[in-house]
Amino acid sequence: MRDRPSISDEAVLMKWMRLEMGRINEGIVGERKTLAELLAAEKPSARTKGGSEYLFDREVLRELGERLPAKMHPRLRLPVLFYLDTAITDSVFLADAAAVSALQILGELGKLRRMEKGKLWVSRPIAYAILQKYPTAVQIVMR
């Protein structure tokens, strides 16, 4: 009989972590909608990767609609996604240029920040502060 891998074996732990991250990410919106679509919707919602309904906060959408220029409404897909890489302990990244522009217009990110290689890294505390300020319009994805 073959020896089974130890629970402390790194490959076993990584497989378990990927399974858990998949479960956590089931709550992430699968097909993001534009701010324009959500503002026009009677019931602003989307489907999560797990198939559940995800409801957007109308007040947050209204605030974004008022504070962002109209030309941004059809470009900005919500929720804004910050990606958490388990190998990087202090930062998360955005991979959406429209989201970066929107957050700069809102004053949440400095205007001098630039995306490099398709990503803009920010500290976790900044991302969590943005998440708290715009509930339902921002999500954090584990990778």
C-alpha cells in the first residue's frame, strides 16, 4: 500500500487552499455590469460565480453616478475588483483601467498612480477603506 501524503505536505496544503479560495470566490460577481446599466435597472443586481443574486446598494450607485462623469458610466464595470494574491501579504491589485480612473476621479487613489503591466498595486488598508466606503460596488477576489 502506498504512503498517503502528510497533511503538512505543501502540495496538500496548496490544494486545500485553492479549494477554500474557490468557495470564498463563489460570492464574487461573475458577469459585471456597467454603472450605466445598474443605474437604469429597476433592481440593480448581478449573478455571482456561485449562482446567487448579488444586490447593489442603490445609494452607492447614485453617489457614483453623481460624482463620476457621464462618459465614465458605460465604461465602469461594477463591482470594482481588487485581487488578493496570497503570496503578497500587504497589497492587492486592480486590473481594470476604467476602475483606476474612476477611483482617481473620486479621490480614492492619487492621480499620479499608473498601471504597470496591466496592474495597479495598492496597499490592503487602502483597498479595504474603499470597500467600506462603497459597499457592494467593490469586491476583493482571492487568487
